[in-house]
Amino acid sequence: PPFAVAETNTGTLASPLSLTSGLLGASATTTNNYGVDPNFGLGLIHTWNATVAKTFWRIWTATVGYTGTRGSNLDLLRAPNRNADGTLRIPGVQAFTWESSGGHSLMNLGNITVQRGMANGFRFGASYTLAKSMDNASSLGAGGATVAQNDQDLDAEWALSNFDRRH
């Protein structure tokens, strides 16, 4: 991109495509607006966790856990021909999307759970989770098609997500 073109030839039952007619140039062309980095690498995600539980007074149990996740070589969609305000950087050349494997992510999660054992047929439990996630491309395999907002400053894409609190 952006100088490649794609052609589509269509046929009908009355006028089917043959090898000779199907390989002829189409009357209208569509310029290409997508490309993939030739050095595209496979994404890698590491996850680690630890949990500690302690029982108190025979009926109460407290559990504390931690989970961490780190991703590298994640899919990163860029728009090299667009400025941050959306205008074209190279006049006369259409905007295009470029997919590379330069994304990364980091997530830390802590969880506290307290449970009361069976008493009169009831069990009670409560938990609290606090998570912090930062990434500039939160998908592996282009699951989320979000294009970087400013191709000239990819470090600004490193975004802090909202804290996730569950009670």
C-alpha cells in the first residue's frame, strides 16, 4: 500500500467467467487500503499467578490472589498516511491501514476473598478484585480492529484502563 490495486471480475449465468475472460483487467479498479508488515511476528502472552488461603476459627477462610499478564508482539493497526487530526500526510495518496506486530500489554490483578463456612444451612462469601491494565494493542489475532490514533506517536497509545472493581 498505497500503490497496489485490487481488481474484481464478476460473471453471471448468462456470461460466466472463463480463464481467458477472468484474467482480463476489470473495467474499474479499487485502490488497496490495507497492508501487513512483511516482518510480522506471532504474538506471545505470558500469564502467572499465585494464591494463598488461610482458615480462621474453623469456619472463616481468607484467600489472597495475584495474577499478572504480559503480552508482546501483539497486533497493532496503524494509519501511516494520516495525521493525528485525520488529514492526509501524503497528498494525493489515500489513507491506508498497516498491520504490524509492535503491540504490547501489561495487566496486574489482585483479589481478596472471605468466606464463612456452613452455618444453619447457609454459606457466606465476599470478594474484591482490583485490576490495572495498560496496552497499546489489546488483541492477539486482530480481534479488536482499533487503529492507533496518532501514528507519529505510538507511545501515546499506551493506555491506562479504568480500574475494575467487583464486590
